[in-house]
Amino acid sequence: QYVAVNGNLIDRKNAYIDIEDRGYQFGDGVYEVIRVYNGKMFTGNEHLERLWKSASSIGITIPHSREELKDLLEQLIQKNKLSLGTVYLQYTRGIAPRKHPFPSDDVKPTLVAYTKEVGRPEEKLHSGIKAIQTEDIRWLRCDIKSLNLLGNLLANQKAAEAGCDEAILNRDGRVTEGSHSNISIVKGGKIYTHPANNYILNGISRRVMLEICAREGIQVIEEPFTVKELQDADEIFLTGTTVEVMPVIELDGKSAGGGKPGPVTRKLQNWFKAEIENQCGR
Ligand code: PMP
């Protein structure tokens, strides 16, 4: 398996990380996960655009052009013969003696990228998943796709210990997002989802969902909803790069979102799949 380290594709066995890389020591960096279907990146440009936005929000200047990075990722996918899976990539602020202030400009960000074979979660997409809900203890810039994921990890671990796939987070009783997905509910035929502000990651799959809804005439209300409204929703679904449009059928051990994948969720799943086939082929 090849991995990309800075500009080069090398054998994974020869890749190493410096102990003073700021990503390793501080989580000082940004990342993306891009889905690959049929050897092609789905919404690749949107992911790269978000990566540049995340990097600039924390003062990291990416030392490649978007075209260069895209070419490198495409080469990586080809060399690893990846058909169905993901590309993970991250830029850290680079290698420098451990001090909080940013190092000088001659320290260049470190790029690491690699691929992984991952199937579509067919069974879960069909049957739905279980979730817990818990407090959102993360910082106030959740719109930045930062390597600092402790708040997300602690929540997701809690879900895992409860035998669930996702933790749904709330700030002061208002539902923000999942630990690694965005969340929407359906009530009376309308979709409700948290606005894309600093409290959530502006998910690319969420955006695909919004575009589908606009096209299909489904009303979406981008306003926060409460935990009570989540519990009383007709349908609940997550969106994300790896989960696509995922029904949630149980919350905190109780039946939720109608107890089975609902009609709006099913339609969205089909339209989402059509969008994938549209971009990446069947
Ligand atoms: N929120 C969080 C916290 C996430 O980690 C993810 C997964 N990247 C998402 C939302 C969904 O974003 P996307 O659709 O871009 O994968």
C-alpha cells in the first residue's frame, strides 16, 4: 500500500512521523475523509474547498495548489487500486520544537494521505441504527474540521459502550450534530436540521441532502431543534461521508424516529445513491 507524505507517494512501511510534529503533539492540524466509489472521489472538490477553509481558519497555509493535491490523491487511489473506500488526508502545522506559538513561516505543513477499502454499510442503511444522546462538550469552532476530536471521541465511546453506533449531541438541550455525522429529523413532512454555523461541521453530505430537498420540493428548516423534538420526531436520519443517509430507529434504548426507517428517509437514500451514481458511475 502506498501513502502520500508531503508530495511523494511512498510505501507505507517507509512512512514515519516526527515526534515533534505539531499534529502528533497538539492535534494542530486539519483533515478530510473523502468517499471513493468506482475509483472516483465523490464530492471531491467540495471536500478540498472545506479543507482549505479549515486550514485558513487556523492560520495554516497549505503548500500545494488544489489541483496538485487532487492529482496526488487520484494517483494514490490508482496506485492502491482502490475502487470502493475512503481517502483520509491531513495537514498539520509541521515539525518544530514543542512550544504553543506557531513556528516561523519556513516550517512547512506536513501532509499525510492514505486510502482504505470500505464497503457501503448496506445492512445498516436498510435497517437503521441505534444512538444515544449526550451533552455536546466540544469547543465553539466545530465548523473547523480539526484533528482535535476528543469531545467527539468521548461521546462516541459512550455510544459504543451502550452498543450504539452514534452519539447525538446537544448544547443546552438543542441538538447540534452526531459525534461523526450531521443529524436531521422529519416532522409533519418537513425536515429540521441545525444551521451550518460554528456549532456544527458543515457536512458535505448534509449539503448534498439540502440540494436534493430543494430540487424535490421538500421543505427544510435550518433551525436547532430540542432533545424532546428529537425524541418525538417522525423520522431521524444522519448524513455523513461514510454513513450516507442513515436511519436512526432507537434512541437511549427506546424506539425512536418511528422505530423503522421512514418514507422521507428512504426517498432521500435513493436520491443520494442516484447522486453518487451520477458522479461516480454505477
Ligand atoms: N459532523 C462531524 C462532527 C463529522 O465528523 C462528520 C464526518 N466528517 C460530519 C458531521 C459529516 O460531514 P461530511 O458529510 O462532510 O462527511
